[in-house]
Amino acid sequence: MILEAAVLYIKQGQSDQFESDFIKASQYIRLIPGYIKHTLQKCIEQDYKYLLLVEWEKLEDHTIGFRQSEVYNNWKELLHHYYEPFPIVEHFQTVH
């Protein structure tokens, strides 16, 4: 299992709309083979900051399967305009 992690900073005043669009966008990521689950966490101290965690079976399920799919374009259209700055996405695997 691979864990994708991204800290998302949302433009000021757009958190509510981002959360609404994230629910819509979630339908797309679920369609990808190798997708396991995802969560979106909202920061308590900074209400414009979120943590996106996505579990994938393999790294390529995200980097190729999702990122090169048609549904990724739908995800991007719904969400990418909210980010300031654009997030750094990293991948992790369990060590212990």
C-alpha cells in the first residue's frame, strides 16, 4: 500500500466552496483501479489548510492510472483553481 499525502492551502474565503467541490470530485478518484480510500482533513489552527491522504495499491495507480486518466481532468477542473500555492504531493510506504 502507498500513501499519497498533500497539504492543500486554499485561497482565502473559498474553503466552503472547495469542500463542496471536493465531495463532487471524490466520485472521480474512486473510479481508478488500485484506489483504496481517501480522506480530507481540515486544519484546526488554520481554516484554509487541509491534508489530503489517499491510499493506493501501487505508486503507479496514482502517478499513471489516475494522473493520466480522463477522470483526472475532471478532478483538476473542479479543484486545482483553489490551491495557493499549488501543493507538493508526496508518496509514503509503511516501514514498521
